[in-house]
Amino acid sequence: MDESSRRRWSDLAAELRANLPVDEATDTYKFSDDKPTRYIADYAAMVYPFSFDVFGERAARTLDAIASASEEERDWTNWLWMISQLSSTFFYQGRADEGYAALNTSPDMTGPFMAPNEHYQRDIDDYYLPWLTTGAGAYVHSVCSMFVQVLDEDATVLLPALPGSATEARFERLMASPRVWVSGEVRGGSLVSLSAESDTARKWAFRLPQRLAEGAAFPAEAQVSGPDNHGRVTITCDLQAGVTVLLA
């Protein structure tokens, strides 16, 4: 996305954010002004999949309300697509452990042979609507968002939401920018390998949690910023055509 388009979409998001329905009593986002519903992941759409308000306090309160709602108050545990959306919302807010806990309930929403059915209906104790595309796609995206998050507003974030229990993890050729794929490995909670594959030589920037960047041996020519408000540093480096090793 070019800079003019980026600014235009950012302005539209700000305008929409100011007009989203809000529950004045709790200062949380509502599903709609005229249709009260139970707490479902659709309340979290301001964070994901539409990033109108990813890090705002109201967005965080809305997610808190969804996560803390009782079984009777909420309706997000019977749909693979919806539980994946909820876990992605946690991951985008950097709440890795909560997102991982939500994602781990997804096998409860699968049918025979782990088929990712669209819904599970408790009152008839049966699975129905076996639509593969939306449910499986949302689940795969949520898993990938633990490792890579691509946002229009700023540089791609690598390993933004790795849960504390995932001390050993590896990812390969996840797309991080147009025609840029990243691979890496975390071992013992530390980043031990990272590389980027590009179809052309280019200057490229990505963000990384400060705790993973500390002690990492990036190439000598790489520029590493200080941490931002979310504890992420920006690394600017040169990529060659082909694979560039980003940890010396």
C-alpha cells in the first residue's frame, strides 16, 4: 500500500471508530445500537479483522468483557471461525497466553475426523454446516498471527504473540510483506534463527518484541530502534535477492 492510500485508509478508520456503537455504561463497543446480543467475538471486530482500534482502552475493555463473560452470557464457543477470531483478537493486542488458551478450545468445535464444521449446536449435541473455508481459514490465520502480523499502519511484526508455554517453536516461509517470506526458530524462549527470502534486493523493516531482540546478533549494517509504546523495536536491514540471514 502506498503512503497516500495508507493515510486515506487511516483517516477512514478514525472516522469510523468515532461512530461505532458504544455501551455508555461500560464504555465498551457494542454489536449494534439496536440489537442487544450476548458477548460474541463479533464485538471484537474493532481489533480483528478490522483494525480500527487495536490498542485502545475501549478495545481492551471490550475484549475483557468477552473473555470474562459467563457461559450463559456468551456465545463464541460453538463456532471454529468465531473462536479463531477471538484468539486472533487477543494475539493482535499482544495477549498471547489468553489467545492461545482460546485457540486450544478449537478441537471442541470439530466433527468426525477433526473436520472443521462451522457450528456445534449444544441443544441437539450435533455438528452441522461443515463449511471448510471460513472456519479452517480463520484458524490457520490465527495460528500464523502468533508468528507474523502484517498491518498497513506500520512495519510487519514478527513473533508478536508467542505464548509463554511455547518455548520451542519454528515457522517457515510465512509472508511478511509483498514478496518477502520469513522463517525462524525459537528455542528455550530465545530467538535462535531468523531469515528472510525476497525476490529482489531491497531495504526492509520489521518489528520484534524487545525481549526477543535483546542479545540477538543482527547483521552489522542493520539499524535497531529503541522500543515503542508496545515494547517492540524496529529493525531496518538490507535484503538480497534470495535468502538473507538476519541473525549473524
